Amino acid sequence: MRVQAADERATRENNSLMERNQRLMRELQEQMAANARLVESNKMKAAELKQKEEAVRALQSETAKVVKVKEAALARINAIEKQKAEVEKINEQLRQAFVSTQ
């Protein structure tokens, strides 16, 4: 009797462990599938990030070029304003010389 009870208990325990094993195997498969989806999602996001980083670098380069053009234009404007002031000064001197000759 004891052997039969022990055998039945061992059979129940074996069945329980097999069910647990099957459940864990299903969970493992689900997790592996979820991980595969996440890997693909990460790859897509990494590609998108790379594109955005390249766009940012391009914009930074373009901004640097625009800043250089702006600085050159401002320098030219300052030089022209200086020349204008000199011309106005010379023009005023010529007017005064002309008025004094009359």
C-alpha cells in the first residue's frame, strides 16, 4: 500500500512538474517573441535616430555657413558706413571750401 501511495504521489508530482515545465516553456517562447519584436523596434529607432543626427549635423553646418556670411555682410556694412562717413566729411569740406571761395 505504501509503495502504491508513493507511486501515485510521485506520478502526481511528475504531472504537476510537467505542466509547470510546459507553462514555463510557453512563457519563454512568448518572452523570446517579445524580445525579438523589441530588437526590431530598437533597430528601427536607431536608424531613425541616425537620420535625425545626420539632419542635425547638416543644420549645424548650414548654420555655421550662414553665420559666416552674416559676419562678412556686417563687416562689409561697417566698412561701407565708414567710407560713407569719410565721403560725407570730404563733401562737407568741399562745400565749405566752395562757399569760402565765393
